[in-house]
Amino acid sequence: MLLDTYGRQAVDLRVSLTDRCNLRCTYCMPEEGLQWLAKPELLTDEEIVRLVSIAVRDLGVREVRFTGGEPMLRPGLVAIVEACAALTPRPELSVTTNGIGLARTAAALRQAGLDRVNVSLDTLDPDTFHILTRRHRHQDVLAGLAAAERAGLTPVKLNAVLMRGVNDHEAADLLGWCLERGYELRFIEQMPLDAQHGWDRSRMITAEEILDRLRERFTLTAEPSAARGAAPAERWLVDGGPGRVGVIASVTRPFCRACDRTRLTADGQIRNCLFATEETDLRAALRGGADDAAIGELWRTAMWGKKAGAGIDDPEFLQPDRPMSAIGG
Ligand code: SAM
Ligand code: SF4
């Protein structure tokens, strides 16, 4: 099992399939993009499946989420999902995506065994979408969402980040839109994980502000914290339910004490936290001929060293070198 010294067990694996992306969200990447990983540095499809199988078979991982960068840009995505769906015990499989390309791939992903998708969409307005992502692809995301629903990748979940003066006035509109369609919306507080280091605590829209804006239109009833489990989102029933909304308050109400995650980057590094400053190189072990037992031991050691918390709100907080897009959000 993947335990740490604070008694937590990691059962939820986030796998980054690529650091590349076809959007340039302002809170994530600079306009010109980043220095992408070279192909030989990336794990191959086979290497990814081998590591996931060690995690599932030997280390107690029950849930695998593919992310990036933009995971739809990985040519082998469907094959990777299919191979992971054939593992015993069968892990729950999901993808976090900006939704572009989902219109084309949703049915194949479902067929391959994908259980769910989380689609990131911050605005209902195509012009605001362009300001936030620097690309004119709003329509493609909407088409991707519809395709996910048709393919049965449900419940479709939406992630939204609010930026002051850009889309923060849309909180209630986004929720209304999701409720009408049966999508589960979660707002994520903006975190200091952008490549440009432009995060400013004083400008961030806090969970409290998000909830205040939603309460102007909806009645929110907090779900008991037991229902939350290790999920980072605190959830509220909207107008008595069954619709819900979640808020991931990573900065103002961190959930580190219940964290059950372990992360594998596209170049084969284990991170025991989004905000970790150290990584464990499984790619070198894999390519050096290590057997499954040795790789499992490296992974366990990496997780054992997990810190109590990310400490974003501490004065001495240091942003990790890798941005979110290269870690896997
Ligand atoms: N490209 C995919 C997408 O956008 O869904 C997957 C990777 S992206 C890094 C994963 C999630 O992280 C997205 O929901 C995105 O909005 C969120 N994200 C990116 N940068 C963030 C930041 N600085 N603070 C909070 N969330 C962020
Ligand atoms: Fe790409 Fe996702 Fe980052 Fe936006 S948040 S730039 S879609 S990786």
C-alpha cells in the first residue's frame, strides 16, 4: 500500500499523459506555451500501462485519472484506457480534459472502458473563453460535453476556475446551465501553479466569495463532511437537490489531511503532492531494468515522505518548479 507517516493511504492515481496543450489558459500557461518534453523523455504507452498495473495490483490504487496537459492530445489514449480497464482488480477510470477532441473520441473511450470525464469549462461566453484560453474553441468544448453525455460518460462533471474581472460574474450562470443539463459543477480556487508565477493571493476568488455569489440565486445546503470522504470538493445541495455544486478550496480550506492521491508525470516521475518539491524517478528504474517489486518499493518510499500539507497559505510557501500542466492537474 502507498502509506505516509501521517496515516494516509494513496488510492487515487493521477497520470499525466502529456505536458502539451491546445489551449493557453491564463492561469496555467503563458501565451507562447512552454518548453515541451521531448518524445524520448515521455513514458511510452507500454511503460504507462506497466506502472498503472503495478499501482493497481501491488500498491492498492483503486482509481486512475488521466490528465495533462491535454490528455486528448495523446495518440494512445484509447489504447491506454483499454489496457487499464483489463487490469485486475479493475480500477475506476476517468479523464480530465478541456473537452476539445472529446466529440470525436468520447464513444471510443467509453467502449474502451472509461467510466467518467471531467471537462474544464470556465465560461458560457465564447468571447470570454477566448480571453481566458487565448483560443477560439468554445464551440468544440460544448460539442465535447454533448458527446460525453451521449456516450454515457456520466455523470459529466465540469471544473471551473473563476478569475477576477474576467468570468467571476458567471458563477451562478454556470451553475444554472449545469443544473439544466444534469452536469455536476465544481469550482476550483485558483492555485499558484501557473508557469508564469502570476498568481496573486489578494486577487484570487475565494471559496467564500464563490458561495456568496451562488447564494444570490440559489439556496445551498452543505452536505455532511462524511459524504465528502477524501474528495477535495466540499459539496452543497442546490435548492434542496438533487442537483449539487462543489467547491475545491485548495488555498483557503485545504484538504491535505484527507488527501489520497499519488501522481505520475508524463516523464515518469512520482510526486506525492501537487506542491511537492521533490520527485522520484520511476522512468530511470523502468529503463534500467528494475522489476515490478523494485518499482513498487520506490513508489512506496516516495509516498512515505509526503508532507502533512501543501501550505499554500503559509508565508514561506514555495511554488514548485513544474507548472500544473507538466505535473498533471
Ligand atoms: N487540460 C486538461 C483540463 O484543462 O481539464 C487537464 C489538465 S488541467 C491542468 C486540469 C485542471 O486544472 C483544469 O480543470 C484546470 O482548470 C485546472 N487548473 C489549471 N491551472 C490551475 C490553477 N492555477 N489553479 C487552479 N486550477 C487550475
Ligand atoms: Fe491546457 Fe488544461 Fe492548462 Fe488550460 S488548464 S492550458 S486546458 S492544461
